[in-house]
Amino acid sequence: MTANKTSTRHIKELLSGVSEHSNRHLSEVETDLIQTNILLQEAIAKLSASFMAIHEAVSAQQQVVHALVAQCDAPAELVSALHAQGEQVGVHVNAAVTGLQFQDMTNQLISRMMRRINGLRDVLGDIGLDSEGIPAEMDEASLAVRLDRIREAVHAKSSALENELWKAVCQTHMESGDIELF
């Protein structure tokens, strides 16, 4: 086998290997992102339910305290302080529940990462397909032209993917207005 055929074969194997291994790793990343999203959704649902349960328990406790205060001759300042404290608990619980709206932003980010993974998988798959078409007996000049076409195709698809995915992650109405991340 000539040196040129050996080099061509090695280049072809390298490109195919990069495509194959990258695809396998991207599949693992995709699985991890899906699991992360599921865990986040479950955690947020539990936190929201817990905060609401705390709020309901504190509200019920406040009603009992108010009933007890009404039965005795409590000073107006004490009654006012109890009402204020009850309102503060409600404000803090509502702020905590509102803070959990970051789930929307994380969903947007995870969705964008999934699209990026799929786009990258397509780019790498094309490298694998393009490398399969390289004949072992290709001369050096033709090989260089073929590799340049592969490089240009990868660059074009990568740029298109970047342009498609470079979007801000937004959260609307989180406390005082819109939040834009990135």
C-alpha cells in the first residue's frame, strides 16, 4: 500500500471515528439533560407545594392566634403586630414561589441545548457520511479538495446552528418585570 493510500485511509478512519464517538457522547449528554430537566421539574413542583402548605399552615395558625387574642383583652399594638407578621409570612412565601419561576428559564436553556446537540449531531454525522465517500486511492490534491469541502460544510452548518440558537432566555413577570438572561 502506498503512503498516499495509507494517509487517505487514516484520514477516512479518523473522520468516521470522530463522527461515531461524538454521536455516542452527544447521546449521553442528551440523556443527562433530559434527566436533569425531569429532576428540576419534580423539585420545583415539590418546593411549590411545600411553600403553599407552609403558607396555609401559618395562615391557619394566625387564625387561631387571632381567635385567642380576640377572647382576651389584648393591646391594639399586639393585635396589629400579629396581623403584620402574618402578612409578612404571606409576602415571603409568595416571593419564594415567584422565585421558582426560574424553571421556565431552565426549560428554555435545556431546550436550546437539546437543539444544539441535535444540530451538532447532524454536523458530525455529515462528516461521517462525507468521509465514507473518500476512496482509498484518492490522490493528494483531490483529497485536499475533498477535505476543504468537508471543512466548509462543517463551518457553514455550525454557523447556521449558532445563528439559529443565539437567542436570549427570557422570563416574563418575575416579580417586577421581565428578565433576560444572556
